Amino acid sequence: MTSNTTPSVDETESDADEDRPVTPKQALPNGFQVQIDLRTTVVPGGRHLVGGSPLRVLSLSVAAAEMIDADGRILVSSPGTASLARTLLDAGVAHPRPMFGPTESDVTVVIPVRDNQTGVDRLVSALHGVRVIVVDDGSRVPVTADGAEVIRTETSAGPAAARNLGAARVQTDFVAFLDSDVTPGSDWLPKLLGHFSDEQVALVAPRITAMRPDGGPMARYEALHSSLDMGRREGPVAPGTRIAYVPSAAMIMRRSAFDGFDESLHVAEDVDLCWRLRSDGWVIRYDPVALAEHDHRAALRAGLDRRRYYGTGAALLTDRHQTLASPMVMNTPMVVAMVAALTRSRWGFGLMVAMIGFIAHRLHQRIAHIPDAPRVAARLTAQSVGFGFLQMASALCRHYWPLSLLLALVSRRFRSVLLAVALAEGVVEWMRSEMLNPDAPVRLGVTRFVAIKRLDDLAYGTGLWQGAVSGRNLGALRPVIGRWGSDQLPSSAAGRRPPE
């Protein structure tokens, strides 16, 4: 059932830091469809939705609730349905199902490359019916590409500069960036271009999987837990959420929204681009239905060195985006509960229980107006506490491992806590990546996975501290802690992967 009545939506947000759009929203076109996320809780009665990242509770008017069909879909056919669809998309409780959009003739592919002729040959041969521009970023042996325009610079200026140079030659409305070690699926463009029927969308990215998942332990680990793979779940991209950024290894952009990669950044330039777009009011979508394969580093040393290099980018992001690159985001009650648990004492256990009770009470107060509020509040509290523990464990083993090591050397109690935390967090990540993942491409086993995960964290943390110290900016290590009396919902983004 549809209506021209303007729907009413009351919204309660989480405490995660998310930029608010500063430009007017474009109306969604008639025929556009929106699907309620399967993980969104629809409270009995259909007028209250709980979900998204950051977590939100949306209360719908009767008119708005009637616009959603029995399958959880909204067909945009009036100003009212367009307004409701936009609200649900912005809240992250629903996903777009566009049925039309630009065509492949509207896209030019830009490939930055340095010393990877084999990768260029493989990639260009996989691109059919699309204009291709290859930017040779100072390769020792000039790169060639049959059927593509090649631009060469004699000295390397970095991938950001190479992408900008190629984009400056693009005449089509859309530009796709593909790294030379990536090969997209044959139908990746049709699957992604439909998102641009929403004129607010500036950038869309596919899922990046392993080109060769079999091999040694590092190759298998990358296939299961690559920093380029944003996972099986689609969603909007925004700082402080489950999908904080998408990698520039494979993405499509609306050219009118593209103002260039920051050429002073040789790492994390994709994160910076995503966050600037969000700050300007644009929408970014991640859609794993489209796939691209990446030629991961198979050697342990090379893979870990890359992780260390990624870590150095956190200080650069802090310079530009302040607290958005923070390694940990929690409200004060959650921090107290986590620290109390680490003491492994009776008083600590009691304080932890008290803080969890406080969080549950505040949450119940905030959603008391919805049906079945006690059960919903209990579930959300359990989810929030679980995420909180994972976020704290990840920070101790990854971002703050030098401090954790020092404490472990002087405190036997903390040493045992750290060992337990390192093991538990690694096992949870293994379960997510392999044991409970029906699409796991390979099997690595819990022992090897946890061992490489800990090395991964040590490498990233080393780069993080290296960048913070050399850049004289310790802001990249500073956690964001909310206030005591917050009425907002606990963040569902806890435990997210750091920007890399």
C-alpha cells in the first residue's frame, strides 16, 4: 500500500560519531525500491525498527508503516514513499534495490600501475566494452596495454597521483578505479551501476576476494581475513560504522563528485576520500553481490610488512579527520565495565555487573515506548557488551600492544588476562572468518589463524606507533569516550576493523 502522505519517523541514534550530510538530499526516482535489512528487528506491530550501524530505533507513523509491504519492501511511487525510503537508507536499516541506472558506456576505467605488466595484461583482457586508461607510474620498464590509452610518468608520484592523472582524462560521467593486481567479475559493472540511479550516491564498491586462496598459511589467512575484504553484508559506508571505508583497489565514482585523491598520502588515501565524500553529504555504498579478485601477498613477511605500512596511515588520517580514526569508541559506563572485568577481582566483577545493568536501564528508558521493550533492550545490551569486549580485546592486542606488553611484564595478573584476551579474540575472529562462514574459500585451522592474527596485530600496531611518533601526533592512539549520562544507544560499530 502506498500513500502521498508524508511519513513520520522518530529516530533515536547511537553514540557513534557519524558525519551528518550538509547538502540537500536528492529525491529517489519513481520505481526505485528499498528492502528492509534481514538483521533489522521489526518490533511486533511493524511500527518500530531496530537496526543499522550505528544502531538506531525508528518509530514510524501509521502512514509510514503502511508503505512497507509484507516482504519488507518499499516501492518509490510518491513523495511520501521517497521520503520514507531515503530515511531508512540513511539509517542503515534498509538497502537499495534499484532496477535501472547508467550503462557501461558511461564508465571509463583508470588503472594505476608500477612494475606489474602481468597484472595489466590480465586486467585489460578482462575488461570488455569499456574505455580503459592505464597510468604507468614510473615503471622501470614502460608498461604497454593493447586497446587502452597509456599515460606514463618518468618518476613515481604514488597511486593517488596516478589515479588523479588518469581521472583528469576521463570524459564519461563515471570513473572506475581498478588496481593492476585486481580482476573484476564479468558482470561487476551492471551489478554496481544501478546504485547511481540514486543521485545522492557518489561511490560504489564491490567485494574483494582472493584471486588464489590456496597456498601457504599467509595466503589462506588473506583469503579468510584480508583487510581489503569488507565482508558478505552490504551496507552504507561511513566513519564509525561497520563499514568505515572501502578500498581504492576497486571502486566506481560519480565524476561530478570526485575532487581527487590526496596526493600527499601514499597510504590510507582511499579512507580519506571516503570520509571527505561523507562530510560533503554524499552516499557511499558497498555491495558484495559484485566481486573482484585480488592477487594477495602469499609470503608471510611481505603480508606483515604491508600491515605495518597500513598502520602508519592512522596518524595521517588523524591530522585530517581528528577522532574519526580513533582505535576505540565507547561510552563511559562501557569503559568502566571493561576495565573492571580486566581486574579479575570480586569488586571488579561487581562493578562490571553494575555498569552493564546501568547500560540496560538507560537503554530500556530510551525505548520504553515500543512494544516488547524489555526483551529488545536485553538483546541490544547483550550485543553491545559483546561488541565492547571485542573492541577492548582488539585494542589491547593491536593498537596498544606495546603498552599491554609493558603491563604484562610488571603484572602477573595482567599477563594472564592478556593471554586469555589474545586467545579469546583470535578464536572469535577465526569463528567469524572460517568456522561459521559458509562461504569460507579455504580452511586454515584455529591454531594457525590465531597465530597469524596476532602477528597481523603486532605488525599493524607497530606501524601505528611508528606513524604516531614520527608524525608527532598521538591522536591516532587516543580513544573516544562518551559521557556518563548518555541517553543514546550503545554503538553497534564496536569491534570494527581499523582504517587501513
